[in-house]
Amino acid sequence: MLRETIVSHASLCTGCRACEVACGFRRTMKMDPFRSSVEIEKDEAEGKFHIHVQESCDVCQDLEVPACIQICQVRALSLGRKFAQ
Amino acid sequence: MVEEKQSSGWAGRLLRVNLTEMRCEIEPIDPYLSFLGGRGLSDWILFEESPHDIQPTDPQSVIALGAGPLVGMLAPGASRLNVSTKSVLTHGISTANVGGHFGAELKYAGFDQIVIQGKASYPMFLWVHNGRAEIRSARGLWGKTTWETEEAIRKELQDEKVRVACIGPAGENLCAQACLIADKARAAGWGGCGAVFGSKNLKAIAVRGTMPVKVFNPEAFWSYTIKLQERISRSRAAQILHRYGTHGAYGVGGPFGSTPQGVRNHQDEYWPAEKGMHLREIVFREKWEIGRTACFSCPISCTHLYKLPVKDGRSLIVEGVHTNTVRGLGSNLDITDPEAILLGQALINQLGLNTDGVASVIGWAFEAYERGLLTLEDTDGLELSWGNAQAMLALLEQIAYRKGLGDLLARGVKEASRILGRGSEAFAMHTKGQEMNEQTVRSHKGWALGIFTSTRGSGHLNGASLIERLGMEPERAKALFGTEEVARPESYEGKGKATAWFESFKSVVDSLGICYYMTLWIDLELIGLEDMAVLLESATGKTIEAQELLTIGERIYNIEKAFNTLHAGLTRKDDVGPKRFYETPISAGPFAGASLDLQKYNNMLDEYYLAHGWDLASGWQTSSCLDRLGLKEVKERLAQAGKLK
């Protein structure tokens, strides 16, 4: 069975954190990056960003396009499919 | 103590820190909200609480920094932190402004605003987290660079997500060009605000929070934000900034290489292509770019991330190379070595210096050397000849540590030229004492007016309008500014009105906390007053019509103007700018022969004062203007000082 998931493309990420906030916002209706299923981590030594999509992500089942994908303007997040366990 | 009730948009708290008494107090933000937040709120506190007769580095001096109601929200570019201080350079007001992530984190830590007074008896840093604040020892941090400071604080607090705004050695040594650096490369650069921090023995502010910010109408706010994001993504100007950064969009003559820019201490504004080609954005991109980085919630990400190999197989990650970097350290000093530009910007960030300030004062030193007013004896053997990149790098360190000639230069170009004398004042490039690193001053008359009238001293981020470059439909130009001439660079018509309008407009932008690159400053189709009114209402529930927002912006600018009159005694003569721009035309290129005409400039200045309702002869504010704006206290203070018309 196929189920949608968030696919991250870290090389495109600019570290603006809008996805973190959008995810928390969609859950709580507040600007709340700490209730987010996405986390951006900056690698200071290499000047790169890592995108962590947590298990708690429900791919915004109630939305046509997940909030994090809607807000990301550099297309560092997209919708993919994975095999469910 | 503040009630725990949290408003929407604003975090709800103002933090007061007295470093002499080592005390932190929390107040509700509500009494100040008529000034929105950020710059407006900071300016009002500075105006109210700063005695006129103090030095900017006295303990009684006030630092007011804050993030407006849109910061930390998802509005495009809602990242900006405003830092208001009494300027070390002009003794008027300084409103430095910085992006990055510090402002958003301040909101999540539960605060909109911090007000700092007093002086600590030994180095301290302020730790702000989740509605609380404490003053901690920074003895172990004193002497460290901004990069070392951020790392040490994160280590001490055992949290890699702490955001730090700090000073480097330049701030500790009270350099006039010292700034506050956030996120290692974002600068609140203006007015020597780093020196004000240094004078208080305040090394840094660290923030971290997990407190959510409420949204008044979440669905309306979200849908309007998405609409704005789409509009920004369609904007040609935003696309250019996204693709090439400010460096590619405006630097080294702009995308077509034809935009005038400061050359050899602004002696000229034409830099031949055979020199400019060495510093084109593509040179840096192809050699060193490893990616891009954005401020909080920014769709444009105008900042390049460069990786520069240095000694022993190590590399330097350099951010913050913008159009002002390549102009200030490049054409302004006739330097064509791109690696030196990167090293220079990295040093500037580490030492906590303002790029424009040091570029200007080093340009002055190079010219003084060329004219024989400074000799090898004065420079400890350093040849300050145009194009000498090693001399530029050496002087950056000398300024920050006040060594050798650096001690003179660290006083700011106005004071340095007063001390050296012998005619060197004539080529000290500043307005009101604030050093300048500019472009298109001779060719674009409204741009010049915006720089020279700025309450910050100089700089193109207040009233200077890009309409002269963007163009404007004649009907729209006539409706807004009375004439379509406003879009012609060489015309002096309509520029006074446009400058006054943008001063008020940008006061609003800075008070809400969004970045200018999201606004109609760079593209007339981007965020305007109506958009800001919608964002503000859906975020906070506060309904303020577009025209009333502009009036609030006008109030804010008038508070700054009054601060300058009362604290620095500034008048009309301080709004005219350096003679060089009137006397020495551009030598070649598409704007060959362009210079400012003093008579026509003065006519333009008249139009500007009339647009504001200020007195033409003195440049002072008038009773009728301040009555119209409801600034009763400002009017009374000016009247008491005998400086009101």
C-alpha cells in the first residue's frame, strides 16, 4: 500500500525555518515552531542545512498541499510516496 | 510584573535591564503599541528617556531594541530587529536594523522589546529565555570575536539553538564603526551601536524560547501570506535578488555594469569594466559559493554562502558579502582582488565592524596618503595606495583594536579629519558625521536627497527611492508625487515628496518588522501599505487603515527628527551632503558629467521640507506639523529648547 510522505532536498534549503513555523501553525493555529514535525538544523562548520522530518508528520492529510510545502519558496520540500510498514 | 495574558502578534512583554543595578524588570507592552513595535516603539522610548546632554557612551544612554508584531510570524521576510541608540557618530538618533533569526527568537522567548540602561561593573551578557531574563558574567568572553562569542555562549548554555547578538573587539574598544552582529554575519551596523554596548560592558544578548505567538485570525493571516509569497515569486526584482543576491542585483555597476558607484573615496562614480569584471558576482559564485542562506521566513534568500580555503587545509565560511561590501572594499578602494574582499568581510563580521563605516574611513585614509597628508611614518610603513588589499585588511584589524593609525580612524571619519586637519575635512565622506559608502549619488537626484536627509545621518535605507531606477507609470507618479518627473534620475522634481513618503513608509515597515526587499521599495507591485494593514489586522486584531499606517510612520520619523534637533542641534545645513558630489562630476560611462547642482538641490530640499510641513529656512519642525500628527510632547520639548517654528 502506498502512502504520501514529505521528501526533503537539503541542498536547496536556505534555513529560513518557515516550514517549521508553518507546521506548528497548522497544528496549533499559533506561530509555534516547537510543535512542528519539521526541524531545520544548520551545520555551522560546513555552511549547510539539514532537514529532519519527524515520525509525527501526518503529511497534513486535511490539506491539499501540506503547509510546509506551501510555504517553502525554494522547493526544498516535496510530496513523495513511501511504502507503509 | 506583566500579566500572563498574551496578545496576538505581539509577545506581550517589554524587558527593562539596568546594568548598574543589575536588575531586570518586565512590563506589559500594551502602553506602547500606538508606535506598533520595532523602530517606532524603540524611537519613542529613546526620545522619552534620553537626557539631551549625555554622550552616547555615558551610562545613562539608552539602548532600545525590538521586534515588531509581524516578526516571528510567517509573513514574508518578517525577521527584522531594530536597534535604536544615540549615535556615536552624529549624536542624533541611530536606528540600526538587522535580519537573521534573533528577532524571531526574541518573540518566541516571550519579549517584543528590550530597553537597556546603566553600565555593568564588569563584562556581562544578557540571557533571555521563555519570559525570563538574567544578567550573566561575560568575563570569559571579553576580547573574543563575534564568532567565538556565539560559540562560547552556546556552549555555556548547552543549547545549539540559542541565538546571539554580540559585539566584537571593535565594540569593546568603543570604535565609532562598531556594530552588533547577530548569527555571526548579520549586522545592526549604523551609528556605532556596538560602541554603546561596549560602553555598558554588555558583550552580548542571547535569546531562546519555546513560547508560541498567538495569531488573531489564523486563516486570514495564512491565506494572505501565501498570496504575498506568490506575488513575490512572480516579481522580476525579487527573482534577481534570489538568483544573484544584492551583489549581482546592485553591486559593481548592477546587472548591466552601468550603475554609478563610489570609486576611490567617492572621487568618481565610474569604475571601468576591466576592473569591475574581477568583482562580478559570478566570479564569487563560480569559485566559492556553496549555497544560499535566508533570514527568518524569507522567500528571497539574498545571502550567498561562500567557502574560502585558508591555511592548513582549513576553510572559512563567509556570509554577508553584499553590494555594499564589493563597493566599499572594492571600487571605493580600487581593490580588484575578490579573495581579499571575502577575507575583509569575514574580518568585519568577526571584529564587529560596520562595512560602510570602515570602507569610508579607510577610503579617506587612502586619499590622505595619496595627497601626502599621511606618510609611511604615520602608517607604520603601510602603503595606503589605491588597490592595496593587504593595507585594507591590516587597517580593519588596526581600527578594531585601535592600534597605530587605527586609533585615529576608529574615531569616525569626521573626527579623524578634524584631528588631521590640513584640508582633509573636504574629502571626509559623511553626512551629519555618519560615514557613507554609496552609489548613484551624482546621477540620481532623489537618491542623493534620501541619503542626505536621513535621520540616521546618511545611508539609502530611509527616504532614498528606487523609483528612479524602476520607473513608474505616469498616472501613478502624478497621483502620488504630483509629477511623472519623479521617475527620471536626472530630474529634481517630485523627489522631495517621494523622499518624505518613503521615509514614512519605511518607518512603518521597520516597525512591523519586515524586510525592505519584500516591499514596493524594490518593486512597485510588492508589499505596500494596504498589504501591511491586512497582515497587521489578521495577526493582531488591530485595525489600522493604510493611510493611518502612513501617518504613524510620519509620526515616527518626526520623533527621530526632533531627537536630532534636540540632541545634535542639526539644521538645514546638515541635510546637504559632501561638497564633492557637487564639485566633481562622474568622469565617464552612461552618466558621464553628472553631478549635483547646489541651487537645484536646495529647491528639491525645499520641496522635501514642504512635504513634511517643516520650516524651509532652518529645517526645523513646525507647530502645525506636530499638531497635525498629535505629537504634543515632542512639540513641547522642541518649544522649550527654542527649536520649534
